[in-house]
Amino acid sequence: MRVDIYRRTEAEGKFSHLVVPEGRPIPQEAINTDWESEMSGQELDESAAHWDDFGIAEPGRQISEKGYAITSVKEQTD
């Protein structure tokens, strides 16, 4: 799946990531002025159990249910 990836700075120098299918806007419930575009048109395997680089578990399920996948607070990246 081709996706667009956004990131947001969190406390202690950590980051959260938000991933949406390529070309789609960030869904209304996830809009936040802090999201910055990090990468566009990246190919990622949505059937993977975890996207380690972004701290995102079950990306396919998240995208299917919410229209986006997001980093868990417990998995914010450095």
C-alpha cells in the first residue's frame, strides 16, 4: 500500500507518526496542527503485524477501521 506519513514531536524528544493511504487527507478526528509531512508515496506492507520504524501496531486493521494508522503512546519513537 502506498501511504503518506506524518510525524509530530512529543515530550522528551520522541515522535508519533500518523499514516494515511496516499493522497487522502488526514481524517477529521486526527487533524492536529502539529502534524508535519515526513514522507509521501511510500510503499509499506499493510498486512505486517507492526511497522517498527513508526511504532505502529496492526497498521492494516487501524487503516481499515479508522482510515489511518497512528503510533501508540507506549511506542513513540526517538
